[in-house]
Amino acid sequence: MPKFELLWTRAKEFFKFSVENEEEIIKEISEGVSFRGSTLWVLIFAIFIASLGLNVNSTAVIIGAMLVSPLMGPIIGMGLAVGIGDLELLKRSGRNFGVATLISVLTAMVYFLITPLSDAQSELLARTTPTIYDVLIATCGGAAGFIALCTKGKSNVIPGVAIATALMPPLCTAGYGLATGHILYFLGAFYLFFINTVFISLSTYVGTRLLHFHRKRLGTQTLERKTRRVVLSLALLTVLPSLFMTVGIVRKSIFENNVNRFVKKELSQTGTQIISNEVNKDSLLLSVVAVGREIPAARIAEAKRRMEDYGLNCSTNSRPRVRA
């Protein structure tokens, strides 16, 4: 037992850290929530950069826009304000956050209204279907960012957090959805941005409580309990839709893997090369495009009988159809 306690003590020493200057940290975060003058122009140009990157499908340009973006300030400010009970900071952070969000979406919408390239590229589409993994990324990113702000390592960590949590591209995608009339794109992208906002703020809030920041009184204990319930309820309501989307994506991935295994094992033969396969969502027909030696009808019939072994429910109309 003493040996275990010694190991535990040493482990705690490795992970232990303390807040260097609480007042300075609060002051720095408070100053970062403002969106006026040069900060506002930086935001607008960052939005244009991100929109260009999404438009031409350039990952490097999108990353550059995320590094330039000042959006992280009011989001961390809201989490800090709730954590220390500073209503004035919460109001200022929320107001600036709303202004920054509105300007970002409108700027992106203007860009996509005037650009001659209107097709939705893969980088843009990737921001329309948030999942539970985005919740985890935002939570971990927010925690890393807040810890970095409390220590001397912030110069290296904050840019990485900005890239990982990706606040800018979802807003640009939302602007694209409004400009092109794709409301589902707008809703999906804005939901992703909302996930990032809530869980970066939540990580900051939890960090202030774990690090025992000095707390102002919000009022009565009843009001403080109500504040905690609101924070928890908001987090749960934000997570639920992403869980449903994750289940759908996982099911789709499993189905596609089963189809690929089925085609590879049941329809592959010497002298024939499978080019592609596709399942029609309406008729549930599996179409296989192959070149070379024709696949015999008997083999196709046998493969059809074995579809259920691969988790592919086979109805009377869902049989492999081969075009060679």
C-alpha cells in the first residue's frame, strides 16, 4: 500500500499545475471579448479567406483563416463569466459574440452570392453533418485552450485549438447555405458552430471551477443552482442531435463496409475486375460495374442467397445487378 501511495503522489506531481496570476488571466480574457475597429476588420478578412478556401477546396487556406480568426475571445469570455459569476462580462461577451456571428454569416453569404464557383466542395460538405465526435473535439480543445491561457504555454496551444475546434468554416458554410438556398446546409453548419461554442465555453466554465477561481456572487444560492442547471441543460440539449447523427453515420459506414466485403468475396473472380458498386436507395438494388470475364448467372444467384450473411437484408427485388 505505501508503494502505491508513493506512485500516486509522484503521478500527481507530474500532472499538477497552478494558475499563475488569476487577475491577469481574467483581464486578458475580458479584453479579448471585444469586437471593434481592427478586430472586426480582421474577422471580416478571415471570413473571406475561409470562404475562398471552402470555395476552392483548399485545406491550407482554411487552416490559415482559422489561425487569423479572433472568434475564440468572446466564447471563452462567456465560459469565464459564468464560471466566476460576472454578469457584466457575460453580457458583454454575449453581445460581442452575437455581433461577430452575424457579421461572419453575412460576410460569407455576400461572398458566395458573388463568386462564380457555386458547387459545394468536400471541405464545405464536411461541415454540414456534425456528430458526437465534434462535441468531444470542442470539449478537449476548449479545455486545452483554457489551461494554456492559465500557464506560460499559450503561445503554442491557442493556434492549435483554433484549428482543431474550427469555428470559422461552419459559419462560412452557413453563409453558403443562405446564399444558395440550401437550408439544410445552413442548419447543419450552424449547429456545428453552436456545438463548438457551447463546449468551448463549458470547458472554460468547468476549468474555472476546478482551478478555484474567485467567484463573484450571482445573488442567492437558488439563483446559482439555477445557473448550473441551465448550463447542464444547454449542454445536454446540444449533444442530443449529434448523437442521432452519429448513429446514422455509423450505420451507413457499417452498411458500406458490408457491401464492399460482399462484393469482394462473393463476386470477385479471375479475369474480372470490379470497377465500382453502388446501392440504389429507392429500389435497394446493388449495381456492380465490372470489366473482363462475365460473372455467371449462377454465381450471381448464389451471391444473392448469401447477402444476409453480410448483414444485407435481401428482398425479392434486391439482387445484385452486374453491368460489364
